[in-house]
Amino acid sequence: MSEQPLILFDPHPRPIDLLFSEAEKARLNGLGQVIWHEGTPAPDEYIDKYLPETTILIGQPALPKERLDRAPNLKAVFNVESNFLPNIDYEECHRRGIPVLSTAPVFSLPVAEMALGMALSLARRVHEADAAIRAGTETLYGEGDNQDSILLTGRTTAIVGCGNVGRSLLPLLKPFGGKILAHDPWIHPSVLRELGMVPATLEECFEQSAAVFLTGAVTTENAGGIGRTYFDKMSKGSLLLLMSRAGVVNFDELLDAAESGHLRVGIDVWPDEPIPKDHRARRTPNTLLQAHRAGNIPEVWPWMGERVVDDIEQILKGLPPQRCQRAQLETVAKLRSKPVE
């Protein structure tokens, strides 16, 4: 085995060529011996063969303690699936000083931009006006179509979940000039104030806001917790954008709020994906629907490889990683993200 650091790949479901440009591959090859693998998940014998010599692992194989015991040289694990999954003994990694890192931050800006675009479309019913013209049912000069259109300018909005997406959304909302409420039980209120947001309870976010953006992860603490009780607190015609994980809401009650005409709802994420052909949302009015396409755009894919290689350079210098998101021991066990298929 080479004296160089060994960099082991098991990136399924992400194709290597999608994430790593030729320049980034060259950088990787300059950092150590790279064992490339892609396509299907790597078989156990592949992982077990190389793990004793592995310094950097890029991918999502199961890493229970007994496997980590066979990896004395391991310095970092990079999850390019971009969800922290329950396939790793995070406590043991923490004890050994092995950072588990995710490339999730690359998706935050495109999701934030899509969230704003969907909010504007819901506020002005842009998607419905387009459909009316195509169907030949439009009214001239918007006199009928615009009866319930609203401006976002000057209105209070709320960000529920102030992680990667919430923080990318914040500078997009600030130019509208309204108060921006924030709710995230994992972030200290002083931090939210420093970011320029107003800390608020979940109830206050729904009671006071013309638009609520749900951008938080689903956890053991919030799964299915946002439902009719909160939706009813919003003023009729308010906007609700579900942008991060469907598991944070009671999905049927969300659709009920749209179907009744109480809320206008934008949805990018779903309880079951692919979306079932007979899902009631396909027939629910006052909705703007996307098939989990807000974040995953070609422009950001190479950012993943760039961040990974940057952090590998740091780690091999004996410095902490700075570009990818690090799993926090205090919270990672509470996450309930579903893996990308």
C-alpha cells in the first residue's frame, strides 16, 4: 500500500463526474492515492479491503463502531449524498476526532431562490394567470385576476428553520423591507438577532406573517408537528412555502388549508417521492407544486467536489475543515432525513 494518504470513494447515489471536475480530480490525485468507485453502492468487501489504510472516505457506507475499529488512519468522512443519515456511529467518530462532513450547503442558495420565486408567484398568482391565458380564460388588464394579489414589500415574513437554506433566504427577503421573524429552537436568539432577524415563537411566526417559509430539517422534536393549529393562525390568503422536508408538517392538513382557500401553499418536498400518481395535491387548488427540484441544479453540482477537496487539503495539513457542514454530536442523532434514492 502507498505511503500517501488513501482517499476512498463510495459516493452512491452521486456520480463522480457530476461532482468532481477534471481539475478537482487532479487536485485529489495530488493529495494522495485515490481509489475510485461509483455506480452501485460499494460492496462490503470493497470497503473492508481498503478501510484499514483509508485516510479520507468520500461516500455513505455504514460505519458502525466495529468498522471504525478497523480504520485507525481515518481522518474524515465526506457525505456527498448531503443528508446526515443514521448509518454512522457519530459518537464514536466524535470520540476519535473524525469529522463527518456533508456537502448540503451547496443546495441552500438554489432552494432559497426558488422559495422566493414561488412566494412571488403565489402572491401575484403568476402561475395561475399564465394557465388562464393558455386556456383562453384570462381577464383583461388583470382586473379580475388581481383581486387577491398582494405585495411582499413591507410585509412581515417568517423563516422557520434557520440553517443553510434559511440563512441563504434571509438576504433575499431583506430588500422587501418588512420585519423578518425567525424560529429555530437549535439556534440561540442572540445569533438570530445578529443575523438581522427577530426571534419569535412558532405561534408568532404564523400569527404575524404574510408568508412563512418552512426551511428546517425534520427531527425527532418536530416531525409532523406543524398542522392545522398553526395554519389557522394565519390570515386568509397568506403564503406558506414548504421547502426543506415534508416531514415537518401534517401534509393532509396543509392541503386542507389550501383547498379551503385559507392559504396559498407552495410545495417542493413530499412525504413520498416520487409523488404518487393519485396524490390529492395534484387536484388541490391554491397550490404551486414542484417535484423536489429547487436545489438540485447543474450549476451547483461542481461546488460539492470543490468543497470536499478544499476541506481535504485543510485536514491533511492538520487544520479543521471549513467548507462542508460538520455533523454536530448534540443534534445529529435527532435528524430524520430520508436518503436520496
